[in-house]
Amino acid sequence: MRRVAVASFIGTAIEFYDFYIYGTAAALVLNDAFFPGLDPVNATLASFSTYAVAFAARPLGSLIFGHFGDRVGRKSVLVASLLMMGLSTAFVGLLPGYATLGVWAPLLLVLLRFVQGIGLGGEWGGAALLAVEHAPKRRRGLYAAFPQLGPSVGFFAATGVFWLLSAALDDAAFRSWGWRVPFLLSFLLVGVGLFVRLKISETPVFAKVRAAQEAGRVPALDVFRRHPKELLLGAGGMIIAYGLFYTATTYCLAYTTGTLGISRNTMLGLSLVACLFLAAGTWLAATRSDGAGRRKLVLAGTGLAVVWGLVLFPLLDTGQPVLIALGIGGALFCMGVVYGPMGAYLPELFGTTVRYSGASLAYNLGGVLGGAVSPLIATRLQPAFGSASVGWYVSAMAVVSLLCVLALPETRSRELG
């Protein structure tokens, strides 16, 4: 189980490292590197739009990798998703900017983001199933906590690398080549991830399905026919987790450095502190879900998020570092309380023959609705209606997720076989 925990954790850590280095670069430098002819607001919107492309591709990745994960097996699909995800990220670091390639630069950037999104679409579902389907029934929440800690560690690593580069380089060097270094490090991370994943075995739950030749021909169609409620409500439950994460990190980084004029180094340092709140919320909720139940803790997290959405921007607007860290850290703690139990909750909603497809689709559809559009909507809301409107938007997402989870059952006592 130790090897399984490490293998499930490392993929989601790399996933969020890859995604967040792009989000950080989108907030700080990609607008100048790839969209230099646009005014600041539209350049930021264009940068965040390329960021959203990968979210749009993730459901497609869920269909592709979920199909083979439910028919061929979890392990082989996880190796393929890691390669596609990590290498497309690394190639962003090698891509010349607009000054060299002209219009081809943003087009190739969008293509790489699309490929990355397809790989990412298959990553989380396989990692969660790897942990949950190996775990004892009464400890599924505990073992599912390991892939759910991926965002905390990936976020910390990505922010830490950017913070070190920002502190060590002057602004010209950082904008010229320094921002590329975190992307290139993905080559190394992919190698480590492959080394770990090639040593694990297939999950015993799926091995029984394969031995009995019970795998469905088109698992995704079976999900839509047999589990439409679980799919749509599970996706709705994920909206606030994604919305909180990408509003509190990607958008708030752009807002505080651009609109409030806080230094890049300060905000990256505060983000490092805030990610500790995310790790604490994730671990606390995931491990307690084995006793208290998944649904109860997810509802608690969404309820907290309704309130925190209204608190977040007043704290940021003070310009005080301690209060900014509290605002972002509190938002990420709420996200962790929702996200932690989801590692076991979403897989438990679906049967073994469609579990990879169902859990992945729910997870990534929630990402489109919560993560892809949040920075774009926030960028439009703030200039037009003030920062408080972004907070109301976050609270509205939390209400939607709360209502969706209220309509779902508790699952911790379900058999997975």
C-alpha cells in the first residue's frame, strides 16, 4: 500500500505542478510573451483563455483514457496519461514567443495546452482509483487522501520554483527566460513518475472484472445511460473546489500584483504560506471521511465556501500581507475540505466497469465549469463591478455545489467489487 500511495500521489502532484506553473505564468508573463499587441486587460484575458483550453480538453481526455482504463486496466493508462501530460508541459518551456514566431507562437501554445488537457483528463481518475481500489473498505478515505494531496504539493513546488526564480533574477531575465525553467523541470518529474508507476500492480478490483470478462464495450455510454444523476451531480459538487482553487491562486495573483500593485515576490511568498492551509484541509477532511462520511464533510466545505467567498476580497483589498495570506489560505482550506473526500466519494458513486470513466468525467466536467471560466469571469467582473462581485461569484458557485451534493447519497459503506 505504501507503493500504491506514492504512485497515486506523484501523478496528481505532477498534474497540479504542471497546471499551476502555467497558471502562474499566465498571470505574470504569458500576456507579454505571447500577446504583446493587446492592452493589459485583453492580454490577460487572452492569456487566461489559453489556460482555459486545457480545461475544455479534459473531458475529452476522460472519455479516451476512461474508455481504456475501464477496458484494459488502470496501470497502463496511468503511464500513458503521465507521459502526455508531462511532455506537453515541458515543451511549453521550449516554445519561442511572439517576437520569434509571430502568430504561430500563441497557436502552438494553444495546441500544447490542448494536448496537456487530454492527458490531464485521464490522470486524476486513474490515480484516485489506484488508491481506492487497493485500499481496505474502512480506509478508502485515508488512502484516497494521497492523490488528493497532489494539489498542495504541486502548488507548493510550482510556487516555490517561481518564487526562487523571481527572487534570483531581475525582471528582464525573468520575463526573457526565467519563467521557462519550471516548465523544463517537468522532463525530470515525468522520469520520476514513470519510475514509480511502472513498479505497481493492477488493482485487485479491476483484475476480477478482467478475469470474469465483464468489461463493457463503451463504458462512457454506460455512464450516461446508468449513472446520469451521479455524473451531473458529482460534476456540480466539484465546481466549487476548482472555482476556489483557480480564483484564489491564478486570478488573485494577477489581481494583487496588477490591480493592487503588490510585488510579485511578496505574493508568491504568501501563496506558499496559503498552500499549507490547502494541505491541512485536504488531509483533515479526507481522513475523517472514513468515520464521519464523505457527504457530510463535503457539505461542510461548501457551506464554509459560501461564507468565505464574501470575506476573500475585503481581506485582499486591505493590502496587508498577513490578511492577504489569511484570505487566500482560508479559501484554499475550504477547497481542501471539499476536495479531500472527493478522492473516495466520486469513485464510490460508480460501478467497477464504468468507474474510471464516470469518476474522471464528473471530476473534469466540474473543472470546466469551475476552473476554466473562473479567472475569465473574475477578470471581467472586477473592472465592471468591483472586487466584491468576484466574491459573490465564488459564493454562488459554492451554493450550486452545495445543492448538488445534497442530492447525492452517502457512499462510504458501499462495496466496490
